[in-house]
Amino acid sequence: MPARVLNNPLKNPERPYLAIGLEGSANKFGAGVIKHLEDGSTSVLSNVRHTYITPPGEGFQPRDTALHHREWALKVINECLVKANISMHDVDCICFTEGPGMGAPLQSVALIARTLSLLFNKPLIGVNHCVGHIEMGREVTGAHNPVVLYVSGGNTQVIAYSRQCYRIFGETLDIAVGNCLDRFARVIDLSNDPAPGYNIEQEAKKGKRLLSLPYATKGMDVSFSGILTAIEAYTYDKRFRADGLPRNSEDQDIITPADLCFSLQETIYAMLVEITERAMAHIGSKEILIVGGVGCNERLQDMMRIMAEEREGKVFAMDESFCIDNGIMIAQAGLLSFRMGFETPLSKSSTTQRFRTDEVHVSWRA
Amino acid sequence: MSSNPDWHTITIHVPFASAKHAEIALQAIQVDRELQPHAVKRTLSVEDDVLIATFDTLTVRLARLTVNAYLENVDLVVRTLQEFGPIAAQRPAPPS
């Protein structure tokens, strides 16, 4: 087939565009304002987030999370407008997360988005959460056509773009990688503040012992639930010391919570690196973009970098402000589709818990 | 009233600051379907500045759950209107 020159379907805007994005598919409520300029550049005017943090040992339930969003949404939206120094009248469209995510929190945020849309007479744009992560990652890092590793508390996918679709190469067969980490943090009573994954990462730095765990990649897919069971089983091992300290000077053969965090991270990140490497080989790309909440884990980034260097590739990763769920990514993906003429009619603006990444028509890319 | 005598009927009147706000609330809430359409029938309407909701439910439990969820939604819409309504009214014709 002759090489085709692909024209970018997205033209530079004739005037600056502003969009506000509202995100609340999990335990964070975020709002952000993004601006697209005539020269094709993008600037983040504000990015505000409030996280619902549960006590150690507890996860977040849909109902309580929705209550959190309902309580905080208006404060966060106001703060985001003040920081961006704009009024709601100035935005071109109101973007919100259509799915995937937890039903009650999604519905609460959509209700606010609808009310604002009607009140200010602005078009509504429903955004796929995963596509939001990918578009923000591409914008922030400047990655061209990367293999995307999307790792968070609810999703684990290896994605590559082809013909106006983000295609899923591989994904988790059961729970997400972040869910595995969060639930293990609960088992060893780590704090959920600022995030369980962050506390596991800090704890893992003190780990000395690599314990054997199942390694579960299946073709392009991965599985984490068995690993979670296996690591939990170590906490019942007679060598396990919950306080991490030996009982006396003879007590040398012990397993500490830090060792478990270290072993868990090494095992599951190795699996992710493996499927990402395979996806790179498939599509012949030398770029890797890591997005999603787990993506700000530095150990994962380091391991990915080692693999990428061996293949003469490059890793693009972000810090927590763009990696962890945020409103600005919804604004970014929403504004891209709005500029292509997309709009979500009010009657179609209900949310959905299941909305796969590859269901979205990526009209703004060649 | 429902055609079926065994069903439970609840009607709720919520007055709003203006007819426009009541209409916005109706449109915003109307979009989400009831989760159990075979057991809950919802009718929303606006009369002047009052939002009127009528629920016909199969069981008392469903009546309680549905009305709770509805009132939570109304509360969220009302607070949003309260917060942003004055700003929205400042510039009635939005710039294109």
C-alpha cells in the first residue's frame, strides 16, 4: 500500500476556545479550565481537585463517594473558575465524564453539568474517562503516537491508536492494578492519605526481600486477583511481623510489610512492562505513554524506562496533577471533540458505568 | 392515581425561585431514567415555578428509595442554581 500523507482533521481554531471539565467517576472530584489558542497550542488555566479519603482499612463506597462529590462540587467549580480568572459565561462548552466509573458519583456530576449547561445555555460534551487520560497525556508530554499504558484504580489497559480509534491491545482479566494495590494497603492498614498506592510506594523503598508471587500475564492480558490473594496469604505466614521488627536478635528470617509492598510492586509492574513491550513490538512504536493514577508511581516509571532504553524507545510520564483523575483532562478531550462538531444532546447525557475506550470515535486524529 | 390499586402513589411539590429554574430542574432530572422502570413510574411536570413529581411504585420500600433519591437530586440542582443562578442572570444573552 502506498504511503499516505495523513492530514490532521483538527484545524487550528479561528479564535481562542475555552472549556470547563468536570470529573467524578471515582473518589476524586475535579474541575479544570483549558484554553485552545489560534496557533494550535493549549494552556491549562486551572486544575482543581478534591479527594474523598476514607479511613485506613476502608475503601470508598459508591453512595458515600457521591455524597462527597455533591458536597464539594460547587466549591471546587467556583475555585477553578476563580483560579482561571474567567466566568462561566466565557466557556464554549461544559464537559463531563460520561463513563466508565461508579454509577452514583458519575450521575451526580452529570446532573451538575446538565444544570450548568441549561443555566448558561452552553453545549454539553460527554467524555470517555479513558480517552480523557490519553488526550491529556499526549498534550502534556508531547508524545506523538505512543503505546499507552493506562493504569489506575479501576482500569488496566494497553492501548494503541489506529484509524480514529484507541484500540485495546491488552487489559486486566479481573481487577485493576490500582485496585490490587489499594486493597493490599487495606490489608496491612496503610493510610489512604494522600493515596494508598503512594504509601505502598514509600513503604516498598524500605523492603529488602523479594518474595515469590504468582506471575500472571496471559498473552496480552494480565490478572491481579490471584496475586492479591497470594500476597495476603503472606500476612498469615508465621514469619510475618506486622510491626516490621524482629522479636529478638535470633529472629532473622522475617517478612515485613515493607518486603510485601516491595515484592508486590516488583511483580505486578514487571507484568505491565512485559505486555507494554509486546504491544510496542506489535505496532513498531518507540514511545510509551503512561497515564492513570498508578502512572505517577516512580518505580513503575523507572522499570518502564529500563525496558524502553533497551529498545531505544522513550517513556513519557506525568506527575500526579495530570496522572491522577482530574477535570482538565475531561476539558481537553471534550474540547477536542467539540471543535470537531461533537455535542451531547441533553436527552443523551445520562452516564454509563461501562464505556469502553474503543467505543469512542476519535475524529480529531488522522 | 395509578390504574393499579396495589401501587403506592406519592406527589411532591417543590417551589423554585422562578419558572425558568423549575424548568431547568425538570430537564436536568428528567434525563436519568428510573433504575426499575417496571416497578417505578415517574411523572415530572412544571406548573408556574413549582416542580411537581408523581411516583407510582410497586412497593413501599421502592417509594421510600425513589423519593429519597429524587429529593437528593433536587437538592443538588437547587444548590447549583443557588450558586450560579445570580451569575447566569447577569448576562442573559451569552456571547457566541
